[in-house]
Amino acid sequence: MNTLSISQYALQTKILNCRPRSSIKIQPQFGRQADQSLSKKAHLCFKSSNFKRRSIVQNSAISESVEKQNFITRPEVEDAIQQSLGNNLVETDLQMGTKTVGKVRDFYDLGDLLVLITTDRQSAFDRLLATVPFKGQVLNETSTWWFENTSHIVPNALLATPDPNVAIMKKLEVIPVEMVVRGFMTGSTDTSLWTHYNNGSRNYCGNILAEGMVKNQRLPKNIITPTTKEIEHDRPITSAEIVEQGLMTQAEWEGVSKAAMELFAFGQAEAAKRGLILVDTKYEFGRDGQGGFYLIDEVHTPDSSRYWVKDSFDARHAQGLEPENIDKEFLRLWFRDNCDPYKDEVLPEAPAQLVSELSRRYIRLYETITGVDFVPASGGSTLRPADRIRANVEASLKELYAIKSLRGRYLRPSGAAPKPDAQTSKMPQSQTSHPTKVAVLMGSPNDLPKMKGAVDMLRQFGLEPDVKVLSAHRQPGEVAAMALGARDNGYAAFICGAGMAAHLAGVVSAHTTLPVVGVPLSGGALNGVDALYATVQMPSFTHFKIATRTQQEETRINLGILSLNNNLIMSSRLALPQRPVPALSRQCSFVNRSTKILFSSRPNVIRAIKQRTLQTCASMHPTKVGVLMGSPNDLPKMKGAVDMLRQFGLEPDVKVLSAHRQPGEVAAMALGARDNGYAAFICGAGMAAHLAGVVSAHTTLPVVGVPLSGGALNGVDALYATVQMPKGIPVATVAVDGSANAGILVAQMLGIVNPSIAAKIEQLREENRAVLRKTNAELDI
């Protein structure tokens, strides 16, 4: 048995040293203490004296070789890796459904849903080899990124990722064939292409291979080498055999193989942009029972895929050297050279240095692909990992069940999404993350004539109104379910119309972090005044509502325009009557055209945004917000807005400007706001309170008005002056002295296209809930 030579495994496969990235906050490590005498079933029995002697020699060789590597990684990440050795997520117990333990994942069958928990178990050669710090989190979050970036090729079963180690998927009938797609002649396992070719085979899974090929050579074209999904050991199979044995129909094979090839080509192109080569991978698919199929399990992770470093490949291949890689291949090679991983009953223990190296590579690959710094799980939570996962899963399941009770289904419409345009690689506008869909809700069908203005204006500006009658009092569960699932179901904002008690907008806002526009409707003894106060006077730290003019058709039209402004923050300038569109503004059809943005804010997961999109945002200064007030005496009342904007990472630009004493300066600032990098305005004024209206008259950016208390009427005059705007010049109005809510509302607007802001809003909501839970726990009455 050979002793380990790091020069064969680490030096030859070492990835390029990376520059230090921004620091990450290291949280208490997750995972249960690994059982150091794992079961024989896992093939990791460490009782052999022969193994103990061999292990000492190997670790000595490793120590000497690792010192020569000088491999650079962030100190925080390295510390986290070392602290997690032997303390990884090995097993789980959700205490729900039917549990099945796979090689890496634990599956919980809940009937029509599957909960997949990705552990830190390391598998190869159909066996468990070791446990790797943070592997489960990296695989789950990497796979999530790829699922969302490949949905235009084939639909997938992913519904939610409530925890860094967890994915919840729609339960489907698994097609019992793994679609292995290869672009190179390589591999070390019994089912690998190189192993078969080197043993003389020239027809592998129906693919004819030319003579004279060498290991790691690029294939003339990508090929599929399917394997069966077996309990003991997967076996290669041809497409003809798949159909003959009834594993797939011919139509299924054609559809699935086409999707697999397109997924692989897309993955190779994306990897190449990041300095990587996607060498080979496997895909799994499931049937929906209605003739459709979905991508399941995982996508392009370092476990299911082989990645090489692009820049050094040609030179190393010409010298006969193994490619630099960022996957588990070097660990496979180590086991291959130190034992027979297919036949030996007892395997040697994976050296800690190699396990640490594999963890670094997994993390590096995640960061390279997504462009996001890796943050270990737990987020500062004091819960044990098992308790954390269980709590997150239970919360997500409640949300999914609520959505199903309203929608009657979990999944998006079946069928593959349209492909991107061949020249621009952009998705059709209506097929991206549906950023233009706006829910228009009302408590009664009798309210439809009063809400028709909003629907008409949304359509006029290319938005998609989704009109529903939902009563906050008669259907509270359905209202909550729709709001909870709004972001995942493609909504950008809500418009809610209600009269008298008018609770609809408030109930919706309490269950979503999307912008909510409230329309107080006329009627009843007070003819809309009661609805106005019920809508506008929302509590602090709750998403506030937009109050608008009652009793007139202009109300609904203003709301439609405001929703459009909310949805197209940082997008092309809105062409209102008598307002030409500057040429500069046409350059950035931001949401769907100039950059393909893939945003999402499931409650516990932040999706990655492509770097080019972030750079575009930065160049447009989309986070600067003008905070205006008519007098320096108003600053204490407006401080809440400034503080909230800063808390969400926005840039408040505070100015004292009087609409009556400085009308020219106010108009000039508003007219040039978009070209000067502003995203929105917050305007506070008391008594006559014309400031917000004057600003709105000169800009198509969103304007949030804060009526300030004072004077004989103590703010009621300012409330009416701010909220009762004429048709076409909307002002989003919060409660009297509600500047903090104004700051949150602007953050909600920007959060439509900026997941990091949306995540901070969700974090604030959770902090508020935690305060209330603590208060209840401390009550002693």
C-alpha cells in the first residue's frame, strides 16, 4: 500500500490562490459531533491495527507536504474549518414524515412534499469516505443558485430553501436513470469514461469513441453516458436499453436528454466566465404524472460535477499533468492509491489535512460561482443545529401549506420556460422573475368600479394586475397565505382597496415585505374618512400603507402610477403626459432587459445577483434617497427616516428646502433627481404641507410624504394636504410623524430588485417578532 504523496494529490490539484475577500462573520459552528466509530454499514470501521500504523505514516507525509503549499484562504474561514473538524452535520432527525438516508442527503417524505437535508457526509465509490466541514451548506446553496439560473431551460421541483442545509421540493416520481453528461475523457471510478476507455472499450453507453485518445482530453462533442440508479452500484446503460427496459419512454428520453445537454452547455458557458471548466456532471429528473418532467436533487455542485481551472488546463495537459481542480477528485485519487475502495471492507481514515483542503475547495467553488462570500450556517442563533433546522423547516412548511390552500398547488405552471434570446442571452420580459405582477385586492366585488383605475393604469404602463376579491375579516387565512407567498409567486407589490374599517392593506402588510399601497374607499356614514385613517395610521416598523384621495376616480389612477414607480425604481423614466423621456433614462431598462436579474427573497435565503448587475446598480447610484423638510425644526421628526435608510444600507441625502420660500430650488432638485442618482424622495412638512406634492409634480421617482404634527390642527391638515393629491401626481403617505415607516417603505420599493435590502427588511421583521416573543415570555401578571 502506497503512502501518501501530497505532490500527487494537493499540489497537482491545488486551485489558484485567491485574493482576500471581504470578511465574513463567523458564527457558532453547526452539526452534531461525528461518531468516531461509524457503523460498518458506512464502511468506516477503524479497529484494524494495520490501519492505525498506516494512518500514522500517511499523516506524517501530509504534514510535511502541506507546509510547502502556502495555500491562501481567509483566516476567518480557515478558523471555522478547523473548529468544525469532527463536529459536522452527520445525521438529522426532523421527527416528521418517512425518513430515508442517502449517501449525502437525508430525505423526509411528507406525502406531496420532500424535505432534503444535505449533510456533511462525503461519498465516492458508492461509499462513505469522510465528513467535510460546511459541505452540506455549500452543496445546498450552490445547487439553489443553479436551480434558479437554469429554470429557463427546464422547470425544477425546488419550492423553498428555509435553511442553509435544507431544500423543500415537490414530490415527483423519480426517473430511475442518472443523466451523466461528459465533455472530457477523464475519471477514476469504475463507471468513468477514462476507466472504460483505458480498458479497451470504444463504445460506451452507445457513444463511439475514437482511437488514440488520452486521459483528460477534451471530447469532440459533449456526450451522455447514462447510468441506472442502483442501491449497491450504478451501472452504465444505453438509451436503447433504457427504453427497452421501460425505465423511460422514447419521448421521455428525447426530452430529458435534450434538457440535460442544454443544462450542461449552459453550465459550461457560465463556468467559463468564472475561469472554470465544467468537465462532467450528472442530472436527475422526476415525472409529474401529467406528461411533464422536472429537474430534481442537485445541479452542478462539486459533488455531482467535476470542475477544472481553465487558465492552466492546456499547459498542464500538454505536460501530462493532472488538471488543477476544485472538486473532490483529489480525495478520490488518494483513496484509489491507498486502498481498493470498491473491495476493501475497511477503508483508511481520510487525513484531516485533505478533509480541510476539500472544505476550502467547496467554499471557494461556491464563492466563485455565485460571487457571494460564504457565511457559515446558524446566523448567530443559539439553537442547536438540529433544532435550528427543524424550526426553519416547520415555519416554511406552514407557509407552503398556506399557499397551497389558496392556490391549490405548490409548483409553478408545468412545462419548460422559454429559452433566452440567442443573441442577448436575456429572458423574455414576462418570463424572468415576474417583477411586473401587481396584486390588486378588494374586500368586496362592489369595490371593483372604484379600483378599476388602478387596473387600467397598471396595464397602460405594461404591468400585470392580478385582481382578486379577498376579505380581511371573512377570509383572513387566505389573505395571509397570499401575502406570505407573494414574493415566491412573482408579485412585485400590492394595491389594497377597502372602506370603513379598511383592514385589508394592514393585514397584507403584516405578512409581506413587499410594498403595499392602500386605497381608502368612500362609503358608510363617514364617507371614507374612517377608511383613510384606518389605512394611513399604521404602527411603526410595520410596512406602511399608501393613503390616497377618497371618493374620486383619481384615487385608483394615482395608485396605479405609484405601483409602477415602485416596480420600476432605477428603470427607464416613466413617460407621463407632458413629460418627455430623456435619452439617458432609456439606457437602463433595468429589471428585464439591460441586465438579466434573478432575484428572490424566500424568508431565509438570499439569492445571488450577477456581478454585472451589481456594477450597473452602483453606476446608477440606486441607493441615494433625498430626505427633504421645510424647516430645520423638522429634523427631530424626520430622524426616523434617516436612521431606517442607513439601517438598510441606503444613503440618505438630507436637505432643508421650503416649497413656499424656495420653489425654484425644489423644482430643480426634483427635475434632475434621476440623472443625479436619486432613487426616491421622502418629504416631511406640516400644516399646508405642499413639499411632497411639489416634488412629485417635478419627478417620476417615488415620493413618500410624511405629514408632521404641529399647528392648530396638530397634523390633520398636513395629512390631508399630503394624501389628497390630484390624478397623475401620487404621493405615498404615511402616518403623522411616521418618518421611520417612510424609510422602511422606500427600502421595500428598492428591495423589489435588490435581494440584500429585501433580506434586511425580513430581518427587521424577525427582530420585531422576537421582541414580542420575549415580552410575552417575561409577562408576570
